Amino acid sequence: MSTLVVVGAQWGDEGKGKVTDYLSARADMVVRYQGGNNAGHTVVVGDREYRMRLIPSGIFHDKACVIGNGVVLDPAVLVQELDYLAEQGISTQHLRVSGAAHIILPYHIRLDELDEDRRGTLRLGTTRRGIGPAYADKSARIGIRVSEYLNRAVFAEKLRRNLEEKNRALAALYGAPGFDYDVVFSQYQAYAERVRPLVADTSLLINQAIDRGENVLFEGAQGTLLDLDHGTYPYVTSSHPVAGGACIGAGVGPTRIDRVLGTVKAYTTRVGDGPFPSELAGAEGDWIRERGREYGTVTGRPRRCGWLDTTIVRYAARVSGLTHLALTRLDTLAGLERVRICVAYRRDGDIITDFPQELESLEACEPVYVDLPGWPPFKEPDSSADLPGEARRYLEEIEERCRLPLALISLGRERGQTLAITDVFGDPPACRNQAARI
């Protein structure tokens, strides 16, 4: 038996979809534990590319897949993905949705859009998918759970109550039109009949799978620095991508987690506003963006690109208890004469080796780099030993700076373009306590 949490160790978009898809071949169950359809993952199988927003990547291996209670679920998007997968000949018979997950409704999306517009230059850079307002309603205890949504009488009562409040807010705060109750109710009742057969007590299913000794893979959305508590607040998402979020968002205890795999790009990207110490504003950043096809899966927005920042990864290791790293997009950097790694920050003349918690402090930080020689484009190797020497040196530097072993190296978008170094479904690793070299 082995349980593994896959988390993003940067600002999201690290390639978790591919990593999860690759690992799903050995998993018995794959669980999505937070976020909503604001997160996208791309899976390439042969010459076909699949773009998903809600359903876990394990669906492409016909594995048991779970959308956990920590997810906010847009029924319209779920139905779209079910139809999309059916058109592709991919079965969803093993997909289950938590009855405790909260649903996104049209007023959440409208409020997200209007509030982001209202902020102007202080906008947060949300995807305008209603994620934040849905989580806000959940915290305010006026949200609607999937189980309530499927109860026609309960849904009717709660929807009517919420629409009265939201319509008043739309008119008073934004001068915007509200929603017609009958239209929304009818539309979402149609979605409900598609969702109903999938709903279960997923916490029970997950714990039963662990009790049976199965391999369970927990898949987070976004990344560590977008975590509501531990990210670059307020430029964060509305949930907890860190490994601890898997316990809450899936309904398992922390003692049931064996290991945590942090997914890291060979460089750094982020979408939206907020500080980014190692960002490249010139030709090198543009080169990485185009070569890496760094555009949002959900929004299509160009991602901001910069050099790998190991200060961030060490921070992710601390707050999520990372045991291994999966490095993606190593191939993207091939062809550069020089590659850089940010190993610390300089602020007011001082060297900062730990990631600052205060946004103002981070904004004042300048990157401290080590420079390494680049490497030429390479054919797909059979092992890491077959990589160019300069690329191997780059990987060694990452392991040393981050104090963590590499378990996987992704060398392209397809499943087969992956080097497995360590069996992350094997025995739990020993604790690593050695100090980092700065």
C-alpha cells in the first residue's frame, strides 16, 4: 500500500497533469482534492492532446477517479468534460464525485467577473470562473453542496434564498442585472441528472481503498505559492494546494499519507499579478515562453517566465513536507548557452535564504544567481546517465540546493518522454535533514 500526494512546488502550471497521468499507470485510485475548473491540465497520449479542468488524469488509464469534497464543482463544466471524454471513447464509469463538494452557480461567475473589473489595477488575476465566490459562500455557510443540489426541494429553497441575496448585491454594488430563478433552476436540474449517478461518500471510498492496500494518488491543482494561507497573498487561489489540503479536501487523516512529490519546472512561471523575483522581462523570457508553449490551459493567457528559483522550492518542501521532486520541461531549456538558478535573495544588502512571508518584503527582493553552462538539444535518453553532462550538472545542482532527490524527469509532453529515477510508490523514504548549500 502506498499513498502519494502530487503538489505544485511553484506558482502552478508545473506539469502536474503529465506527472499525475504518468504515475496513474501504477495507481489504483486518483483523487482531485481542491480547486475547481480554474485549473487545467494537459495530457498527451500518442498524437492526441487532452485538456481537462476537473476530472483527474487517471481517467485516461481507466482507473478509479474521485473529485473530492474540497473541490468546488461547476456542474456545467463537469457535464462538458463527460461529453468530451465520451466523444473521445474514454470511459468515465469509474468516476465518483463527493456529495460534500460545493457547486458553482452562475452568480458566482458573474460576481467574480465584476469584482475583478472593479479592482482595476489592483486586480488579482483570477480566471473569472467563480471559484473565489463559491469558496466564500462555503465559508459563509450559504453554499450549496452536491448532495443538496441533487435534492430538488432543498436545492429549490437554497437557490431561491441565495438568488434574492445575490441579485440585490449585483444591483446595489455593480448596477448589474440579476438572474431569473426559473431559468437557473431549470438549467441546473438538467445537469443534476447527469451528475447524480456519480455521487458517493468519497471519503469512505478513499479510506477503504487505502485499507485494501491499494496505491492512492492525490492530485492537487495550482501550486504552493497560490495557497490561500502559504502563498503570495492576496495573489493566491481560494483553496489549499499544499499537501495538507489533501487531508481536508479528500477526507483522509494525515497519518495515511506516505510521501509527497513536488512537481517543479526546470524554470519558473506564473499567471496573473504579484511579485516574481526571478522573472525574465526580455528576450530570454520570451524565448522560454514560446519554446515551452507557456500559455494557460484554461485561459490561454501568456505565462510570465523566469529562471528556476530554489528558494521557492525549499519553501514548498517545508510547508508540504516534500519527499521527492519531479522535474518537468528540462528539454525546453536545451539550446541556451547559459542557464541560471536563483539560490537566494538580496534585500537591502542582506542575503535572504528563506522565502519571505510578507508580500512587501518579497517585492523588495532581488535574485542571487548561480550560472551554469547550457546544453545542446538531445535525443530522448534511456536513463539520466545518457543526458548531456551539462544537463546532469544542472540536475545535481537542483538536488543539492533543494535538499531533495529527483524521482522523475520529464523531457517532453508525451507519457513516454519521462525518466523514472525512484519508485515513489515504494517504501517510505528516510527523512532528509541536511542543510542546503547557498
